[in-house]
Amino acid sequence: MVQSARMRFRQGHTPWSRFRIGAFLQRPLFSTLLAASLLALPAAGQAAAAETAPFTDVAAGYWGADAIRWAAAQHIVDGYGDGTFKPDQPVGQKEFIAMLIRAYNPVDFALNDDSADWAQPYMDYAYRLNWGASIVTRPSTPEPGSIFNVPYTRMYVARLITNASGRNYNGEGSIRYLLDSGLSNGKTANTAEGYGGSDTLTRAEAVTFIRTLKQKLDVLYEAPQQTEPYKPETVRLAPAQNWKLAVRPKSDNSLLSYSVIRLDQPSQGYVTTSQTAYAVSGAAESAFGSGLAIRIDKKVAGYGFTKISTVDAPFKDGKFNATLPLSSGSGLYRISIDSPAVFHHSANTIRVAMFYVNVIQ
């Protein structure tokens, strides 16, 4: 039932369930489906071969040869058993999302040996980071099994990369962001029309997109809850600087109960401080349980956001406050406020607010 609750939270593409932290487990994924999708990790001893040996259908002068060899060496993709890569074959959305997550190898991602679908852990992680707007599902049943492995169009790729960059724009805005930020030069021209948003993405284009993103973005970010208009002047802002304060509103689902809060501090989604502690305060408009749990994660380049500590914020006369220790030195901290929750009589926790604190010393 708890699993069902997590699935239902995805209907609004909002990752409010508490993150389940686990070490990233690299392992070969030997299954018929995964072999067909060409995303199996190289087995032990194959990494060096993947790095040095070209695929038989990728000539040295092929436009995407360098990106393909890079992706193979990084264990992001593998070729067919006959030594080919099929660079011009369309890539499915599950494959592309798995490629992206593998490229970053975040510390809070874990494979699940019990999953019937090899792609399920990757799709779960994508939803946890609120990338749902870039995922194609059956409209009437947004459960994990209903996720299409359709050939991924360039517009959806633009939305996914924009989401992973800590932003949430519509299709056109995402394309403009990719062009303005240098994440893409377009397909035929450096314009929205020349980008070719309705065209499918090939395997060679997929690894090229991901390699370019890796050169410009050091970790994967959560996307804001709400879609916002694209503003070119925000291109130079770091993902956290572009973050709007996210506070979960009251649910219209009578089967879901949690604390509805308002925040007095902070009043915005990105704050800077030179102190090693930050005070959080607010009030519970509708209290559920005895208080809140505030999780502190810190950004570690090359690894993602890793947990530092958790601080309790009990309710007193309908209010709460807590002092958060930011004692791990200068850097970007992600602060998540969780509430106890019950869905269909099953206990859970859900996110009710999130913001960033940048410590500059």
C-alpha cells in the first residue's frame, strides 16, 4: 500500500515522497529487454575494450564517433553482440533517461534487483526529481508500467535536460533554453524551428546531448514543481539561483493527510549566508503529527546531493522553528521539509517544502 501511495503521488509529477537513499550499485543487467535496448553495463574486463575498440559501424570520421566512444568508456551505453552500435537508430525514452542517470551516477540512486522492469529504478528516480513533464505516459493510467518506451523526440529531450538543469519550462521554452545556453546548436539551424523538436532522437544524438550536458552541469538537479515562462536573462543563473520557493498546498484528495504549512523564513527558494547555521520558522495551518523532519543535503560535485543530517522541528502552539547546522563548509545545501503522512491508511512521509542555502565563507 505504501508503494501504491508513492505511485499515486506521481499523478501531478511532483516528487513529494521522501527520498530512499542507497549507494549506486553498478551491475550487468542481463535481460532480453536490456540487451535489445543496448543499455547493459559492460561486464568486468570489458571496460577497457569499450574504451579503445571502435564499434564496427562507427567510422573514425563519423560525426558522433567521439561522443559514442566516450559514452561506452563511461559505461553509459554498450553495443550489440555483433560489435555494432547502430548510431542512427531511434532511442527510446527509457533508454535516454537511463543514459542520463548513468552518466552522473548520483549517490542517491540505487538499482532494484526485485524490479520486473530493468528501467523502473531509473524512472522512479526521474519522478523523484520531478522530471515527469518530460515523460510520456498513458493519459488515463500514470502508473510506472504505463510508461511508453516511445522513440524520444527532441522536444522531450529538451524538456528533460532543462528539468535536470533545475528548471521547468514548456516545450518551446526548453528548446530556447538549450539553444541560448549552448547545450544545443539545433539540428539545421540555431533557432527554435531549426532545432527540430518533433524529430526523433538517434542513439548518436543522445550520447552527444549527454556529453555536452556533462561538460556544463556537474550534478543532476530537481526540477521546480510548477512550469514557468522562459526568461533569457536567467540563462546565466545557476540552477539553485533560479529556484522558486516550493511549499506544498492543501491536497484535494481526502485520502491523503499531511501537515499544511507556511514558511516565515525563508521567504524565497535560494538564500546565501556566511554563517554555519540557518534558522527556519513558520506555522502549521493544518498540523498532522507532532512536527516536521528537515533534511539537509549538500552538493558534492561529481556525486550529486548527499545527506548531511536530519533535524526535527516539533509543533508548539501551531508554530515550528529549527536551527539547521550547515557545518560542512562552504557550498550549496538543499533543505527538504518533510511531514508525516497517511494515504489509504498507510503511513508515509511527503515533501511539503524545499529550498537551497548557499554558504559562502
